[in-house]
Amino acid sequence: MKELPGDFADRYGPRALILGGSEGIGAAFAEGLAAAGLDLTLVARSAQALEETAAAIRRSHGVDVEMIQLDLTRADIEARAGEIVAARDYGLIIYNAGATHGVGLFLDQPVDHALNLVRLNCAAPIAFAHHGLAAMRSRGRGGLLIVSSMSGMVGSGYVAAYAASKSFEIVLAEGLHWELARDGVDVTCAVATLTDTPAMRRSGMVEIEGLVPMDAGAFAMNALDALGTAPVWYAVGEAVVEAMRAAPRTAATAHASAMSAQLWGMDADPDTAGR
């Protein structure tokens, strides 16, 4: 794993808060930041995964690792965000939560499935951003890194609510980047491509010949390198993103929907899907 610049801890230390920090990309963020000397607070739903990741990082790097077991979709997330942020001196907050948690046609799933994604990818990032950035602005330094997905680039069948909620994260980061730059605080949205994580494997993703998911560690370290350089960083590169933007929206949606169907073994024909 590549190393962060020597002054990274001065800019974003002494402690990082990683929401969704127990495995996959979150654990890769934790590993890279601990190697740079930052203490960590890891937040996730799974106590066992938190304990395993925290123990491994302590053994490898000797930094302080705090664990908080928390469901980020809970109704009182704004209050909990305030408590967590106020309890420590965070120079960096990474919002990495937000896997698909199952795919399917919008109307074939309970409405709470979609609302849960809104709570996870919209309400919770707002809560932690508001509390965390306020503290950073008063100090004149710090950073917020929000992890989104290429699904947020265009509407897509089978993941309609997920794609919409990930789009929210991209647009939120763009606005906050503009607002906080004058205060010396960096805000970036790191947009992931298909990445090999335990959450993605649990989601029922199908292995496709010729399609190789990105390594979680590579994504995490490149995202940290991009922090503060631009409002949005795309793991696939700007050329791919520009090509997507140049395509008609209906064609882009059709392509994204077909890809979703392929990845999760669903019916790619819109005339027969769900029937």
C-alpha cells in the first residue's frame, strides 16, 4: 500500500473518524491513515468486524483505535453525530457507508428499503458533515471525504433509490467544497467504481468474465491523495466520466440498467423484468 505525504497528519490529524470503517474500503482507509500516524475512531454496525479491524491496526501501527457500534440509519442520527463529533478532535471525517443492501425493482421492494438508503446516504452524511465541518471551520483546517458510487452518475433500474441517494452525495460535496475552501477545510467526494469488498460480495453480485473489480486499498489511498484537490474525484478517471456525460441520458440509463441486471443476475429486458 502506498504511503501518504509526510505532512498529512499535520493537515488532517490528530484523529480520523471513519463511518463504515470495519471492512472493505473503510478498513483500507483505516490502514492507510494509521500508517500515517493518525488515531482512529471506527464506526459500523458489526461489532465483530470492528473489533477485528481495530485489533489488526493496533498491532500493526500502535495508534489508538476507538470503536463505536452504530446503525447510521437510526432516527436520532443527528443527535448521535453531534455527540460523536464533540467527543474527539477530528481533523478528518470519512463517510464511507452505503452499500446497495440488495437490489430489485423499486415497486417490488418495501418502501422502507428505499427510505433506508435515503437515511444512510443522505440524512447521515448531512448530520456528520454539519457537525464535523463546523468544528473544522473554527480551527481553519481539516477535511471531509464522502465516498459515493458511479451509480450516482445516472438513473438505473434495479438500484433506482440507491443511485439517486449516491447522486446526492456527489452534489453535496461539490457545494460544500465551494463553501469551505475559503476556511481552509477540504471537502471531496470520491466516486468509486466496482470495488471488491465484503459488502459487495454479500449483496449478491455475480462474477462476470473480463470485469475485474478495483482493489479496495488502491481506491482508498488514491481517494486520500485526491482530498482537497477537487470537489469530486472519479476512480475511473475523467475521460470515462466525460464520455458518460456526452451520451444521451436515456441511453446512459439503459446502459446502467443493463449493467445492474448483469451484475446481480437479473432480467435485462425492461419489458419482462419483474413479470
